Amino acid sequence: MLDVRGLRVEFGGRTAAVRGASLRVSKGETHCLVGESGCGKSVTALAVMNLLARGAKRDAEVLSFAGQDLLRLSDSRMSRLRGDRMAMIFQEPMTSLNPAYTVGSQMTEVLRRHRGTPRAQAVDRAAELLGLVGITAPGMRLGQYPHQLSGGLRQRVMIAMALMCDPELLVADEPTTALDVTVQAQILRLLATLRRDLGLGILLITHDLGVVARVADRVSVMYAGEVVESAPTAELFAAPRHPYTRGLLRCVPVPGKTRRGEPLGSIPGVVPRIPPGFRGCAFRDRCEHAAPNCAGAVPRRPAGPEHEFLCTLPADWTLREAAA
Amino acid sequence: MTAAPAIEARGLRRVFRVRQGLFAEPRQVVAVDDVSFSVPAGSVLGVVGESGCGKSTLARLILGLLPPSAGDVLVDGKRLAELDRRARARLIQPVFQDPFASLNPRRRVKDIVAMPLAAQGDVPSAAMASRVAEMLARVGLSEEQGERYPAQLSGGQRQRVAIARALVLRPRIVVCDEPTSALDVSVQAQILNLLAELRRELGLTYLFISHNLAVVEHVASEVAVMYLGRIVERSEAEALFRAPGHPYTRALLASVLTPEPGLGVPDVGLGDAMPDPANIPPGCRFHPRCPQAFDRCPREAPAAWATAGGFAECHLLEPTAPAGLAGAGASQRQLAR
């Protein structure tokens, strides 16, 4: 449904934020894009939605949604598509809801603008969706302003609003990061239900490997603007190949698994800022397996039928290391 | 052990008055309600809870940044209220969540770290420079980084600066309020490892506040679970994670998403009712969200009952609770508090 190949985004010729990222999202599939801050995951989402700030340069080999070439779509046709067949939700619902309008008027605006639906019908639809996302007393909520809602409720309103026009694709950028863990679990369950019941394709952007493990069908790990590893979820966690993926997984404390009080695995250094024209592996300065050839061209290696990683190490290096 | 605990809170309570509209009557928000605990020297008390549960207010009370409405804080056996600011600073220091907001952007790193020493007023400048240099090296910052401004450092490096500043007076106690929440996981691991190392080497005591249970499990020796201003369960850490006593603790533990694929997202079963500190429910304050609530819960505040590793405030733990409802395995007797 969504097909992105070789996506590049540069800001003013100084920073290459996304450097040839590729990913696909099928109908009814949750694809997680995971990485640390500054790795380019949000920029990728914004580039797909054509919501990048002015001054950003977007380019791709393929960028298509449901057969339409998004690269050639005019701004007005793109804005008709956005909010209609592809919708996006953001991390902080307070900043993406308008504080001066009621929940009801913001929700119905989507439908009235895209479909020209009469107000009364749009209100019914809004109430129905608030019920669907698990909000009790939807009629009352429609008359409330965003500041009258808790964080979890606001995020549900955002999700309901994104669903107003029955989108086929939902791009969710850190939708639960600002929420408490208990509310996060509720929102993620809701997204899983929607995916199952409505056949929604979800591109979920997160930095949290716990979220990835529990909701994703497929994972792409981003580092410094590149997808460095991509695999079905179970395979990625069972047999990660890229040294960055392996490092990330060792950093996360897991109750009952990591020994209490013992040092966690960590990755030295920080995510670098990559200038345009950078060559070689961007992770090499932090990588314990770095070798001189990492400064040259880095191959994308298959490690399974749907599993590939971007590294100079051979596909079976983890097995060899384990044997040694 | 006769040594005084490093931190002791006795019946701490803090009430805020908030006005919700220009002409509205001010309402009372009880942010911290009758909280008592003690932390033995050299150990780590983890405090967990959702936003609004009062954990940051508790941190500010322990640091003496906020006077309690009632109750006492004792640090190293001395009443905090009776210590002057300098003495307090030598005993207890904070590390806050946001290293962007807590460092003065217009000062160099080495001056930021020297500030607590300068504020003491009796440290010669030569000694000051050498202690700053020693501290910077100790937290893994180079001499060159000491010359920079906070804006020139990454989030993890800034948090190292905040730790160096907290430790330069060689305090006995550090209050860490969400010290890694603003950091990426790879950097979070670096900072957690550094805090653990410093604690061992310098014999520090931590009050470690976090919403991330996995992190708390990793660092804490004892855990306090806060809900709407009260500690509803306190337990030795290992026992808490193995056999949580309070339904709220169980829900919190269930909502930790460990990186284990195939398990799906758990149904936490807490419902929609959100806790509101300005409107604390009668009886057990958790009852509107509790999946196991029964007729007694809205009527009567539960007492503290013993659990495997401490206590929890829940009617279900009472030995006479309706059959089949009582939590299993806990030795149940009411605690003398």
C-alpha cells in the first residue's frame, strides 16, 4: 500500500536527515520504524505526508501510496489525500489539537472539508468514533475543549479524528511517548484492534523497543538517516544482525532478564550529524566491530527471506562469533 | 544497626491551593498525603507512579525545596528544617530530569560544577579547581568539555554535568528525579551504569524517582509505589517484582512492555477513570480504577498489610477478606505503623 524506496531528505545542503531509506506498509500491517532521537524517523514520516518544513529537499526513487505517485502529486491533491485516505497522529496531542475549538468542531471539520458531509451527519460520525476509541459519554466530550481532557483522552481524540474519513494508512509518530505506561497500554491495544477490525495499515514511529516487540509485524531500525536493519519482528529480536540493533537491545533493562545491579550494555558515544555526501557506515565510530573497509561502500546483506541489514560484516557473522 | 537512616520521612504531607478560575473558590490539592519511609545508608529507594501521583513533590520535600504542610524530613538523623542551606547542600543534592533546563546556558561547564563549592564560601579557589577537575573526570567528561557551554554538549553529556555538580560537595544522598527520562536508551544505559558505579565507590544513598519500572527494577533495592499522594505499596525490590501485593502495582507491572515479541499488549484493566489529585476518591483512593474493587473499598480506607517484601494498603490483603479474593502467599498481619 505504502511503498517508499531510496527516500532522501536534506535540510539546506548542510544536514542529510534521511539517506536512502526504504520501507513498505501493507494493508492491515503494523510497520515500526525504530531509532534514537535524531535518526531521521520523524522526518521520514513527515516526508511521506509531504509535511516537511520549507527548505527541506525531498527526493526518492519510489514514493507511492495505493498506486499513486506521491512525488508527482500537486500540493492541493496531496492535501486532499492527507487526512482522508492517509492520516497522521503526533506525539503531543495538546500541541496538535486547537485549544480554541471544541473537540466536536475539530473532528467534524475533517469530514466536512474532505467530504462535504452535513454537520449533523458529521457529528454522528464523530460521536461514533469517540465510542469506538473507548471514550465514554462521547456526546459530552464533543462539546469539551482539549484542555478539559486528560493526556490519554486527548490522544484518543486524535486517533478518532484521524479515523474520521476511514483512512487506509495511519502514520503514528510516537503516539504514546508522552503518556503514562498504563495509558500507553490502552492506546496500543486500541491501535491493534483498529488494525484488525478496519484493516488499517499503520506506520508506527517509536524509540521504544518494548512497544516495537509488542505491536509490530515488521520492524525497520533507523540510524543516522538510513534503515540499517529490516526484518519481521520475531526474527529481529531473536537474531538481530546489525551491531547497532544488537547494541540497542542490550541497553534495555528487562525485569527478570537483566541481572539487577549489573551494568547494562551500552553504546559509547552519540548519534552523529551526517553531512550530505558522507561515505561509509555512519555507525562505525561507535561500533565495536568497525574495520577499515567500513569507510567504503556498505553492502545491504540478506539474512533471511525478509531480513536484511546494512553492514560490511557477513550475514552469518553472529553465528561465527558465537562459535568462536 | 543503630546508624541513623540516610533519609527518613515522617508523616509528610503537602497541600497546594489551586484556583481553577478567576472567581472560583480555591481548591485543595493534596499532592503528598501522610508519607513515611526511611532509606538505609547506601541503598536505593525507587519511587514509581503515574504522572500526578506526587512523586516529584515528594522529591522537592526531601530536598527541602518545598516546606511540608505537615510532617518531618530527617537527613542523616538531622531535621532538614533545622539545617541552613549550606549544610543541607553538603548532605543532599538533586539530579533532575531535564539537563537542558537545569543547567545555566550562559556558564561554562566547569563553572557550573564549581557553583556549589563557591556557594559554600569557604573553599579556596585552588582546591575548588582541582575538585572540579577531579569530578569532571570521574563522570567521564574531558578537561576540554569543561570549557564548553551546555548548549555545546549532548543530552547525555549534560546529564553527566548535572551529576558532577550534584557530587562535587561529596553529599551522602542524591535525589534523582527521572534522571534518564529525557535520554535515548543507549545514553540512558550509560548514565544508569555511571550512577551505579558512583554509588558503590562513594557510598551514596539514592532516592530514585522514575515512571519506568524496568529502570527502577534494575537500580533500586527497595521500591515505593505512589498513587494520588500516598505510598500504596512499599517493598523490597525483588519481592515486589516477583509478588506484587497491591492491584495497582500489578497493573503497573503488567503495563511494562518488555522487548519480548509475541506477547502482545496486555489488558491492564484499569478502565477510563483518570486519577485527579484535586478530587481524591473516598475510601481506597484506587477503587474507581481497581479491577478487584468490592463494596468495602469506596467506604473504608484500607490499612497497611504485610506482603512478601513490605506492606501494601489494600483490603484484599486483610486476613478476613472474602474468601478467594485475598492475595496469595503474603504473610498477613496488620503492620504496626
